[in-house]
Amino acid sequence: MLRAVVLALLPLQATALTLDMPGNATLMSESVTDPDSYDMPTAVWTPTGLPVLTGTGEVRKQAWRIKASGLTTLQLLQPLGAQLTEAGFERVFTCTDDACGGFDFRFATEVIPAPQMYVDLGDFRFRAFRRDTDEGSELLSLLASRSSSAGFVQIIHVGPTGSGPATESAAPAMRPARADTAAADDAPFAQRLETEGRVVLSDLAFETGSAQLGAGPFASLQDVADYLLANPTRTVALVGHTDTVGGLDGNIALSKRRAGSVLERLVTNYDIPRRQLDAQGMGYLAPLASNLSDEGREANRRVEVILTSTE
């Protein structure tokens, strides 16, 4: 059974595009920002960077979970790509895992955090599309991956303001899971930190089993730096977390080293005083999700910033 979904993304003059999603697809996350911008990859990652095409306007991001263990990433994307082509979109770029640039491509482009979106670094597929209409240009990207029990598809679209019906037009069963978290993620960094007391730095990248922070740049570190420089009396703790693979002592040590690597980057690259920073590790003692699934374990491997000031 197919589920017809008006994505509220894609106007062709006055006509919105309806994509048929599988009946077992669940919308895990959706956000809309306007005005905003999106840097859509248009070629593979190289040591000189990731070529992108930047679109501005209304940006809509969705993450879908398809409950099926046997689907390949090509099977996940092929029907959607065909529908986009029929609607007048031109495919401008496509790649798969290692050919995209693997680890470096994954962390150089925008990905909705786990567990709403899961990406296996050895099994993902990316496609980029463009459409020009009388109302302006639209960019849309598809990213597909899979865990042992489900497939995942991310859709990011940028186009003219007011490019579709409101999100509420979707059927209630299709509304995002954990909508409260998704809404909080759209708030400014300072507001989230001061309201919730903590923010997950979801774009940070570490090599598997390593405590060394990737080259970046990472937008979340700029947010932390901007906040601390604007509030020189405030202090924060950087806290590392892991999944449950391995022993507790080893995971606590690894998570603390990762937090320490983030601390050193803030000091050396952003001139943040050490007195405003602390680094700790919790290992697997404070999970965000179940460690029984691939996507849950990915969500649990993270570094958070926690506001430690009391005034």
C-alpha cells in the first residue's frame, strides 16, 4: 500500500507535488524555517572541500523511517526520484557511500540527528535535484540509508516563500515523532541552552573508536564560542557519551577524551578561556535512546554542552 503525502514543499506554479511514500513509512521529524538557506552538495567530497549549490527561501527538512529490513538504498530512493523527475525536477548529482566521500561527505553535509535519521557510513545513497519555475528555483536532496531493521530517507527542500500548504495538512499519523524536541532544535542556541540547560552538539564527527575530533568546521562549536564570548562570566561542561559496546570504564575514558578534544578545539581555534570550560565523560550511563538498535546507538554517541553557571 502506498501513502500519498503532500510534502508542502514543491509548487509548480499553483500545483503542489504529492509524493507516494510506502504505507509503512513514518514521518520522524519535520521542520520549516523561512527565510533560511541550504547548501546542497553537487559533487563528491575532496580534501579541498564539498562543492555545493546554495538555495535561499523556505527550507523544509523531513526524516522518514520505513519499517522494512530488506530494502536497499536504491529501492528506497528510486520511486521518489522517478516522481520528482516526472514533476519537472532535474537530477544534478548522485553518489553512494564511499564514492561520495564516505565519512567526510556524511559530516560535511546537513543530516537530521539520530534517532530521527540514521546513516550507516558504509551504506548510504545521496541524490540532488533542481527545478526552475516562474516563482523561482527549487533545490531538493534525498539521502537514504538503513539499519538492521528499517530504512531511512531524509528530504531537504528549499524554495520560494509559501511554497506549499501548512504542515498541519498532513494526516495526524504522519506528524513528526518527538515534535517537542524538533521544535526546540529550531530555537536559537542560546535559548535552548538557557531553557533546557543542555544542547547536543550533533554535527561533531569523530573517527570510529577515536577521540580525535575531525577537521570541521562545525557550526555547533561556533554557536558555543559565540555564546561564551558574549557571556564571559558563564561556564559550561562538555560531556561525552557512548553506546554500550565495550566495558563501562573504557567507554567513560573514551567519552571524556572526546569531550577534551572538543574543549581543546574551542580554546585553540575560538580563543575561549579555559576557565569557562570543563570536560567530562559519562560513557553509556545517560542514553538518549535504546542501545538495541543501530539508530539508537548512533544517537547515544554524542558530546553535549551543559550550562554549569547558576546565575
